[in-house]
Amino acid sequence: MKQTLPEATHEYKWGIPYFYYKSKPFCYLNASHKKQFVDVGFAKGFQLKNHTPQLIADNGRNTVKSLRYTSLDTIDIEVLITVIKEAATLY
């Protein structure tokens, strides 16, 4: 995150790592040990236009969409960076 969006700050909210951008919630990391994945959730995820097939909107979410990873090998760094940069334009 710091390489792509150096202005983001890191805090712990609701027991998970949360990043803020321009003093507003930006994205978070949430591990589901039971289901064996990590979500990189974006607070304004429903406003994102790029990489929508990769963005997950679970039931009950009305603003957050996430990139979900089951292992380090499944991370497409280009998609992740592109989504971070696009999300930053929404602030």
C-alpha cells in the first residue's frame, strides 16, 4: 500500500488492519481462517469500474467490494495496484 499510495495511513479498526486515505476509510485486510482466504476490501468498492469481474460483493454489502486471495500465488499485483489507484481517485 505504501508504495502505491504513500499518503495512506494504517490503523486497526474492528480488530483488522484498515487503511485511511485523506482521513477517510479506504481499504482493509480481513482474513477468514474458516474459509481460507484474505479479502482486500475497498470502502467505495461499488463505485469502482475496472476489474469488476475480480471484485467480490458478498451478500449484505452495499458499499464494499473486495479482491479475495486464497494464497500468495493468486495475487495479481497489476490488478491490485490498478484497483488501489482507481479507488484513490474516488476521494
